[in-house]
Amino acid sequence: MGIFDDDYEEENESYQFGDETIEEFEEKNNIYLSSSDKALELISKVIGIEIARKNKDKYKKLKELEKLFEKDFLKSLINIPITDKAKIQKQLFQLTKKLNEEQEYKILKNKIVIGVGGKFSSGKSSFINSFLNAKSSLPENQNPTTSIPTYLIHGDEEYINIFTKDNKKIEINEEALKALTHEFFEKYKIGFSSFIKSIIVSNLELPYSNFAFLDTPGYSKAENFMSKESETDKEKAFEQLKKVNYLIWLIDIENGDISETDIKFIQGLKNVEKILIVLNKADKKMEEEIKKITNKVKETLKNKNLNIYDVIPFSSKENSIKEENFFKIQQFLDVINQNKINKKEDIFVQINKIKRKIGDDLNEQIQKKEEERNRINEIIFKSNDIFEIESLIEIYGKILEEIKGFRKHKLSFESKVGEIEKKLNGYFGGI
């Protein structure tokens, strides 16, 4: 997460299942890896030529909404003298981008999203699997060229949904999910990240029902994997983690310290409020070394203007290390859980904020003009100078025209907002 990069270790490292390597074991035991017909079926399902035809109407609705946001709505603001117009226009463009994530939005809108990030091969997927101890685990033997951001959530039912880049939702089974590994890429030369935008795995047994754990692509690769794909994964990870308020950042303890590139990456995530640093694979070090590296990381992070909650070691393999630090992770999640304000804002809430802001601005300006009109009216009635009265009546008429213009703009704006809200309701299924 990526779900597709995490524990693909050094190039020459090979794991054994009896007399078989992990690759041989997985290929023999996964129908999508052992059968080319099933592999083709999975490829067709993800690329989804048939489904694409069925989604033409939905695609058309999305384009209509984008036009409403980017053109019609902004056009209705041109003649309205409101404050912070540039800021409001920027907010509208950001909301347009969110329309492309509406499927994920429906599922995640009431969840607190906690990002799990780190460099390539820092052990993110195995950390999530081990910590959450869920039945349906994330694939850990992944290709660095097929990284896909993946959400793991507690749901009322179990499912695995793929969301494609052309905004389709496709349900797959666990075996298909586990086939999306480097073996599939090596065998069939298909990189699913070209088609898949994100994945949501819903699990009944997962704890923390109000959280969504986002597993992102490793943002940097080992030297032998450095390529255009590496930069793409960095961009993917950054774009995904920009949306979260809380972050669990993994470092391979073998690195001995947090790198400057890690620090710069985290500093770029402006919205992150609290960060838990996890020194992963701590079973590779002796107790004294673990303490020494933990203290070194804490020292390195001083004065870096990052809201670090704690720095802790962790191991998915060594129970004593896992159990010792398990409660610290739970404490971190308890702190998040208590801070209710950090749930993701509904797209409708954001639209209403913009509507209120513009509506309040217009009402304030109408009120000022009406007060000015009343003052002029009072002077006219008190004046005995015919020339003064003529001039004041002319000013009075201009003010009336301005008030009329403001009210016209307000009606036009409210009509456009109503149209957007109606289409949003239809598009998002009445949320």
C-alpha cells in the first residue's frame, strides 16, 4: 500500500515453505496465479470494458457536476462583490477533485482516517496485519511497481472493493486480492496500479469501528527499483496522506535513525496533528540497541516542528516486543478517538459553509445599502432645497438599483447552489 509494496524485501532474499519458495507456494495455492484463464478473468474484471459501458450515465453525471462546480458556480460569483473570493474559488476546485472519490467518500465519510506511511519495505502491511490481528490480512509480498493505497475498516459486512481510476467500484474476493502481488506482475506483465485508484477492505473482526487505516505506497524504493514508478508512488503516498489528520510513520530499525527525507516528507503533510513513530522489525536488534536507537530518533526529531506523540519499537514476529508496546499504540488511538472534531467533513457540510459565507456577505451588503437608502430618504423628506432633493433622488435611484442587483445575484446564487445540492444528492445516493 500500499497494499502492493510492503514487504518485498531485498532482491535476492527468498523465503521457504518446506522445499518451496514463497513464490512457488503462492502460485500453486492461488487460482489467479496458477490459472491463466482465471488471471484473464481478473484482468478483465479490473479493466472492466463491460462495466465501463454501464457506467456511461454515471460518468456523464460526474461531468455535469464538475461543470457546475468549475464553471457555472464560479460564473455566478463573478459579479458578486464578496470577500475572500479567491479562497472560495480554490475551495470549489478542491471539492471538484473530491467528486472523483465519491465511492470511497460514501464509505469513509464517518471514519477517522489514520495514515500508515514510511519508506519502501519498512513493513507497513505486516505491521497493520499484526497490530489489528484481523482475519483478512493485507498481502505482504508485493511488487514495488504495483503500489495501491488501501483502506482497512471495520464494517457490518465483509467485502473487498476496488475503485478504478475511471470511478468504478468492483468487488473482489480475498484470493483475488492476494493475487495482486509481484508474482502476478512477473507472470502476466500487468501492473494493476495503472487501473486501480484505491482499495477498501471491510472486516467484521477489525477493532476500532470508527477508524479507517490507510496503508500507502512506500514513498521511496531501494536503489535497484528507482524509476519513474518510484516518483509516482511518492506522489501517491503524499496525496493520500495529505488527507489524514493522524499518522503512524514506520522506520526500519536497521536504519538506526529517522532520515532527513522522512522528516521533510512528514513536514510537507500540513494537516497532520499527531504522529506516532514506530521503529519496526525491532526483533533484529538487542534490547540495549533498541533503547539507543529509540532515544536517537527522539533526539533527531527535537525542534523539527512536528507534533510527535511518541517513538516506540515494534515487531510483528517477536511477541515480547509486540506486547510491551501494544498498549502505547492503543493509547495513541484513544487520544485520537477522544478528539471528535477531526472526523472528515462531509462534502455537503463544506458546500453549506461556502453557501453561508457568500449568503452572509450578500445580506450584509444589502443591509448596508438599505441603511444608506433610508438615510438618503430621511434627508430628502427633511430638505427644502429643490436642487439638493433632485441630486438625492438620483443617488436614491442608484442605490435602489444596487439593492436590486444584489438581490438578483443572491437569487441566482441560491438557485445554482440548489441545483448543485440536488445533483449531489442524486449522485451520492442521497447522503
